[in-house]
Amino acid sequence: MGLRPFVHVNCAMSADGKIAGADRKQVTISSDEDKERVKALRRTYDAILVGVGTVVADDPHLTVKGLGYDDNPVRIVIDPDGRTPDDALVTDGRARTVIVTSETCTKQWKNAICVRSVGRMDLPAVLDVIARMGVESILVEGGGETIAPFFRDDLVDRYTVFVGGLVIGGRYAPTPADGEGWVKENGMKMRLISSDVLGNGALLTFEPY
């Protein structure tokens, strides 16, 4: 077995289990208290990871306010087909950036290291490469299509989800673990470690059995 960073999946979902509307545009779900928690949490991890869908829909910078290039977490984008725009904020040079593509993708980006994955996306092998870059912990922030394979491949060490006082609705609205079907046969069992009220919502912390 190769090297692997500690993986913490963190997200916010509505009271009906959605992380965005059917158009996949970002929706404010977190309370002010949860936003402050996430800001502090990002400072404690070596890397922040999102999928290309999040980059295309929201164009996040994934940096921590007040930190410079060497102190900011590494920004990791899972992007099998090379869809990250050339002018995306994650390539702005404000922090180290790694873009993970499939081995058939040849696209390059300014200010970014490219990691080519064998097959569509071999996450254990990708995490081994990232660990060898000195990354010991990763905060995975989504979206749902990116989070689901981490559960599928037993790569999640901690899962925190803020459940906000909002109902979004829509059968095609994304969920925290999107995909075509069950991440595991009969689901993946998680142990509830803690629950905390943060403003108009609750933070649930789970760890795998």
C-alpha cells in the first residue's frame, strides 16, 4: 500500500440533503458560525481539494486570508478531462496548485503542477503521489461527484457536514456523495462522533467504522 494523507471531507447541505440547486450554482447554506469554523479548519490542513465542477461553477480561490504563498494550503483540483479554465482563480499563483487529470489529458496550466492518473481516476495512486510532495493532510470540499469516490475507495478518515436551516428541493440537485448509485453495497457505515449547534444549523462529525 502506498503513502496516503489524512483525508477529511467537509461540506454543508440543506435540511433536505442538497449541496446546491439543480443548476449546481453555489447556495449559501452555512451559518456565520459555520463559515468561521471552516476558515479556521482550512488553516490546519496541508491541502484543500475540490472537483473541476466546483471550479467551473464557483471559481473559488481556495486560499486562506492573511497567508502567503508558502503558508497557504496546496490547492488540488480533480479534473479528469482538463476542463479547468486557463484564467481560473486556482491558477492565479497565490498558492501552490496541483491539477489531477486522466493520463489521456495533455493540457497544461500556468502556475500549476499536473498529475496524470492512470485510467479515469485512480485516487489511491493519486494520493500516494501527493503524499510524496509532502502533503500529510487534505481537506476535501467537494462537490458531490468528487466526494463520492473517496467514500467508495475507503479513503475518508473524517466526515463533517453542516446541516443548514434551508430546503432546496429538486430531484436533480446535487448531494454530498453524488454518483450513479450506492458508494458501497448497502451503504458505507459511519460512526457519529459529535453534533454541535452552530447558529441556525447543526454540525455532524462522523468517522468510519
